[in-house]
Amino acid sequence: MTPWMRTLHKWLGLVIGLQLILWMTSGMMMSLLDQDRVEGQQFRAAQRAPSPWPTDVLAPDRVVANVPGSRTVASAWLQERPVYQVATTTERRLFDARTGESIVVDAAIASMLARASYTGPGAPEAPQLLQRSTEARDHAGRLWRVDFNDGEGTSVYLSAETGEVITHRNRTWRLFDLFWMLHIMDYAERTNFNNPLVIGAGIGGLFIALTGVWLLFASFRLQDFVPRRWRVKHELAVFSGDGSLLRGVAASQGETVYLALARNGLNLPSNCGGGQSCGLCEVRIRGTAPAATAADRAHLTDAKLKLGYRLACNVPVTEDLQVEAVAGANLWTERSGTVERVTAVTPFLREIVLTPDEPIGQDFQPGSYLQIHVPEYSLPHDRLVRPEEHRAEWSALVLPGTLQNREAVRRSYSLAAPTEGEGGRLTLLARFNPGQQAKRTHPPGRGSTYLYTLQAGDRLSFSGPFGDFAIRPGGREKVFIGGGAGMAPLRAMILSLLDSGATERMHFWYGARNPRDAPYVGEMAELAKRNSNFSWHLVLSEAAECDDALLRGLVHEVAHDKLLQHHPSLETCDFYLCGPPAMLAATRRLLAQLGIPDEHIRFDDFKI
């Protein structure tokens, strides 16, 4: 439950956090505004004591007798004029107390009453008769608004029935009212403090608090509070995929398999540093595996879970434990090589060819990946190699003046070509992660930044190979679907198959935004010409950039429309998928809907 709760906590926390900022900001601003100005007291005349009621007025019953449906009558003053206010079931009316004549509060009377209520330097403008106003929202009937041309933008509101001054408003009050609206979240009437938005935000805040407490306890174990030297020690045995014992290491009670191995120089593949978000550090537990957690289920297939695979960053060591690591001895083997050439195949995809210092083995197969050791660095951004033909795309990026990596990390990159065809050289395809761009505020990718500063002759350290994304043996028809840097492993597989003389039918569907974002287009088209069993399909998602002869749309949808839904026997096909997470997830859902079993689907999830 923890991963989805972390996700929900994060995104709901963003929404509630923004509202908390609005609550605090609006509350602070309301407290800073001058209260007398907010209440409109600055230019409001003081109320005078009422004059003695005159004796030469009519009796109230004589006035009420001529008003059908009258319910109450009250004496009042209209300036120096005594009046009776008679309330009926629908309205209130004014009558002269001396003559009994009905009085209508017209524009002239409203202007006179407003001037009498106002002591400021401004002159009144023409009165406006309103049915209602949010600035005098507590008044139910019609009202007059008289504006004064002073520096405060004062408006005097009066009842259109009785002439009573309802309120004075000004710019300070209007600013206060804006903050009040944001504070109570009533964006229509600005009166309801218990509206559904406030209640929802309150419930969301409570949820954030409760899940925060849950995640706090879920992030810590009791052993975390005990110094490691005082904890019980256990033996953690590491086996290779073929079952041979590689090494035994000491692990402290409660620490994860990932941390225990890292302390002993065995760095499992990881792009998140053991944060349960990348899913690369999988190991197979020998014996009885612990129950799969939500993080395990999110990153590992059901078949692997049944075989005892778990994420090493999610398995605490509570007893002597035996684990299998597919990468075997490559976990602690560090290799070096020299950069032979760097080629910009698209504005933000770069091919890097590396010559290892020592000959490589047969385990460097198409579909496997290396972990590049990225050192600490601090470089000016002009160290990034930017070819002139891609200047326009790079100039649109917002990059910091200094590119920094404050601690050594490892980043994973797939082989982009079979090593046999490259004479033992290693070919990688790296996509640049610009990071801070438009509204995105995270820094550029540490691994891609480092690789994009490399030039021929530079030295590079790496570990590997890793991964189980590989070509299944047999001559089944193959469908490759990819996008972005997913070109790398798929290209390596296709080149390896064609170079070895494979005769089975092969389809390659590759998605990009526009033609400039698609690498190796000419190479793939030439392969399709030379090999009748291979077809190449470039799918572009930005229609405005597409030539009419090109395929348009999302790559998985176009592959479905053009091939999969018309294929006579999908059960005879193997599928190989690699690309951005959204594309990969959508393609896997599509294949599941088509009834393709998991054993016929191979994919490489970059987890980023």
C-alpha cells in the first residue's frame, strides 16, 4: 500500500499545499490591512443624534390605512424630514410623516443622502440603481450606488426603498474582499464559510496529515534507531544466476539487502538509490521469499513474483539469507574504456561508441545495459557539446550556468548495437534530460549531462552488462514497438537478427514527435530495402510536422490499426517493447486487451 499512498500523498499534498499557502497568505494580508479603511470609516460621516420627534405629524394609523398588506410601521428621518417606513409582505415604503405622501427614493434623493454620508474630498458621480451587488451582499432589496472620484475609489450604497445608508466601500475593502474570498473558498457569493470546497480541503488536509504519519512510521523500522554495530549480524550469501556462490557478506539486522550489498561494494542496478521507485534492483530470494509488497507488485511481473523475485531495496535482513543476482560478478566488476566517437543522431539523442580496455565476453548481448559511473563534477554549461545543426533546439532550453553533480552516481544505458558487428566496441544511445525547462524546476539529468560533455579520447568507467531483456530463441514472428531512447536495445536486437541471417518476419514500429527526433531513420529504411522479411514504420505524433506520406499518431495505436487488428495469428508473434514509461504502459495495456500472453512479451522499462 505504501507506493500508491506515497503517490496520492504527493499529488494531493501539492493541491492542499497550494491552498494552505493561500490560507496563510490571505490571512496575513487581511490582518495587515487597516481595519478602519476596510470598514469604510475613513470618509464616513458620524451619525447624528436623532432630533425630537415633531408633534405636527400624522398618526401612524392614518398612513397605514392607505397601504394594503401593511404589517409594521416605524418612524425615521430622511435628512431633516420625518418619515414613516411601512413594511408590507413584499417591500418597504416611505411616507412623509406630516403629509402622508408616498416618497420614492430617486437618483436625486440618493445623491443627496450619499453626499450627506460622505466627508471626503471627492465629488459624486451619477447614481446607479442596482438589483443587487456583491459589495453590499447582506442587503436583499434594490439599492443605489453612488461613486465618489477620490483616491480611495469610495462607493456609497443606499437602500432604494428607504434611503438608508447600507455601507461604504473602497479599494482597501475590495482588496480585503479578494483575500476573504480566497480564504473561505467561496468564489461565488463570498459568504459561506462552510462551502463544499472548504470542507473538501479540510478533509484533504486531514488525509495528508494521517498519511504523513503513516508514511513516517512506514519509512522507519525499529532497527533504524539502533546503531548498526549493536545490531544482530546475519550472513547474506549472494549467488549468480547459474547457482554458483559468488560471495558472502555480513548484514546487520533490519537493513535492506540493497544497503547490505552496497556497503560491501556490490552495487545492484538502480536509478533511484534504493527508493523503491525504479524497480531495477531485483534479486531472487532462495528459500521462502517474504510476502510481496506493493512496490514489488508495481515493478515485477506476476511470474517473477511467483519465482521469488523481490526488490532488494524492499527486503529487510531479519535472518541469514540467500539471494540470486542475475548480473553475478558484474555487480562489483568495474571496467574502463576510451570514447572512440560521439555522434549526435538527433538534437537530444547521442550515440557514444566506447572501446573497452579489455575484451568483452559473450554476456554483452543485444538488450542488455551498462551502468555508467558518473563522477562528481562542476562544469560551465558551455561544456555541453552542441552541434551547429541543432543550435535552434538547444537555444530553446533553459539551463543553469553551472552544471553540477555533487556525488558519484550510476546511470543505466542500453547497448544500441551488437558488439560483434562493432568489433567488440560498445555503442550506447543517451537521451539528454534538460531538467529545468518552462515550469519544470529540477536540474538537468546528471548522467546525460556528463555523457554530453564527452569527446573522443575521454575515459569512461562502467559496470555490466545487466538486464534480462533479450531475444527469445526460435523463429517466431517478431514485432518491435519503441520510442525515444528505446531505439537502442531494439536496434541492437534487429541488427543482430539480420546479421545472423534470421528469416522470420520482423516489424519495427517507432514513435517520435517529428522527423528530427527520430534516430537512424535512413539506416532502418535501408535495412527494410535489403531484407524482405523486415519492415520499418516511423510514426510521428506532431501532425503539423508530418509529411502526408508519413504515419501520424501514437505509435501503439497506429501499430494496432495498421497491423495488429488485421493480423491473422497474433498468437504466433513475439513482442519487444522499449520506450518512455507512458508509451510502454499504453502498449502493454493494448497487448493485454488483444489477449497476448505475458510469455510472448518482452520489454525494457527505463523506470524514469
